[in-house]
Amino acid sequence: MADCMQEWPEPVVRVQALAESGLSAIPRCYVKPPCDRPVPPPPAAEAQLEKDLSDDVSIPVVDLGELLADGAAVGLGSAVTEAVAAACREWGFFQVVNHGVRPELMRAAREAWRGFFRRPLAEKQRYANSPRTYEGYGSRLGVQKGAVLDWGDYFFLHVAPEAAKSPPKFWPANPGNCKEVSEEYGGSVVRLCELLMRVLSVSLGLEEAHLQRAFGGAGCGATLRANYYPRCPQPDLTLGLSAHSDPGVLTVLLADEHVRGLQVRRGAGEWVTVQPVRDAFIVNVGDQVQILSNSLYKSVEHRVIVNAREERISLALFYNPKGDVPISPAPELAAAAGGGPAAPLYPPMTFDEYRLYIRKKGANGKAQIEALKGQASPEN
């Protein structure tokens, strides 16, 4: 993929270091415009919020157990396929349980990265990243000079396919098990993504292998991002991660087991705080699924809020197309959307081209993918 630039446009400050310095007000570069700030509930609404969350006002939960039993085929009309189709149409997000990834491996991976972020700053700085590949320890996404920043740090790695894995120099030496457990975790979640690709294909009325083949087959890639959101003295003024949709195919999130923070935009603008189910993954479809399905399934805007009391950690695995494969709406689905086979909504575009397009423009809700509708070719 072509480089965005070789270095960050401004010196990078670690958010964790700011949080641990004892400051009482966040620097101006983290203060969001009023229209983008989270709206905290009034004190009287706190108890109602907790009640609503306990009453399962949350995204759908899909049990994959029947598909993992004896390698069962994915069938149109099965309970799993119908549940995933409904979740993709109504939410763009769902949680999966009985997904085949060992709970103890999930916990080990999360704790390994929690251990990394607790290492001394000088040690973590050895892995400081650049916008050239994003691999390593980072604190900003996007390369716009003077951009309003997010209140969070991260560590980014390539975990699949084998030929594209991040070389050893990018992997933390401490904790000692971080590389081993993360590679095992990454491999397990990639296999889950391959299963979900089959389910999505069938749910769209396509042949079971259609999406996997269209996105590059065995050449599909996966990246792992460990997210660390420190305590924030003014959480009502900023975000841990700005509102955006994910550029790839699927995102599989292992949330913090104690602290909520992920919010999903539903309908005309309501932000719903996700209540993670124990030992579940949170899954969302990305922009590439929206493009291939000709907008039958839509990627959904989401963001991360922070708080003044507790740090939060999560692991996001991004399952992406092979970088040089042109992606465009499936002809069958362009017809199903009512425009006929000659009416695709999006121009052909490789994922490398799309990723560069997104990185140049930065997080901005769903503005980037919506701007592509009706274009003969992407505008850089």
C-alpha cells in the first residue's frame, strides 16, 4: 500500500502518561466539538441506565454452537443464519457465544496486553509506531496536522496471513507470553471470521464461499489492535475513539470484562452503550461488506467513551480483504437492491486504495463511504 507519510505531523504524546501526571483538565487538542461530545446522563438517570442495561437493552446475541457441532453446513433459513441476517439489517452489530475460542485464551490475551500497558513508558517507547505501517505502539490514528485527538493509546500488529505477519521486532518482549498468546488468539479469531464469512454469504442468498472468495480467499488479512483507554479527568469533553465505521470486512472485539465503553449509533442518532456478555465477542460488519452487499448490510457508526474512575482495555481483530483485490457490489445483490445488475452503488476499489483514502481523511463517522456512492471512481 502506498505510504500516507513517513512520520507523524506533530510530536506524539502518550495519553497514559498524561492521565498518570495528575492533570485536572485535558489539553485542548483532545477537546471534541460540542456536537461530538458524549452526553452524560443526569444524576437521576444513572439508576435507570443501569436498570436498562440489566434488562438487556443491547445488541443481539447469536449462539454459534450448532454450526460448530460436527462441522455443520451453513443453511439458508437456519436459526443462526436468520439471527445474523436480522442483526446485520437492524444493527450492523451482534455478539456471538459458543464461538469456538477458548475462554481461557481470551482472558490470557487480554491480560497479556493489560500487562504491556502497565510497563514503564521508556520500555513501551521502543515500539513507537509511524504512519508508514501503524505497527507498534501508537496514540493517534490519521495524519491530519492539528487534528482533534482521541483519549487512548494502542498497539497494532499484523497477524495473518503468515507472509504478512509483523516481524519479531514489532512484538513486545514483555510480558514474556505476549507474542505466543496473541498469535494463538489471533489464529483462533481468524477461524471464527472464516465461519462468519460463510454465514454472511448464505444470509445474503449467495453461495457459501462467495464472500471469502470475493475478498481474496486465503489472502485475506487480519490485524490486531490492543486498545488502552486511561482514566480521564474530563470524560464529557472527549472520546476514547471518535465516531467511525470500520473500513474492513469484519471486526471481532474482545471487550473489557469490567468497564463498558463501546457505543453503537442506532437509527436516527441514538447512541446505545453495549453491555458485553461474558466470554462473548462483539462483531460488526465493516465498509467492505456494505460495498459488496450494495448496501443491503450497512456498516454502523460506533465510538468509545471514557470515564474518570477506571481504565479500560479491549482487543479488536480486523478481518480485511487481500489488499490488491478490487471490491465492488456483487451483481446479484445490485439487482436485489432494486437497481438491476447495471446499478451498483459503489465503484470498484481495492482495500489498499480504500484504506489510504480513509487514512488521509481521518475518522469522520460514515462520511467517507457515503461519499463514494454513485462515483465512477474514488476521489483521493
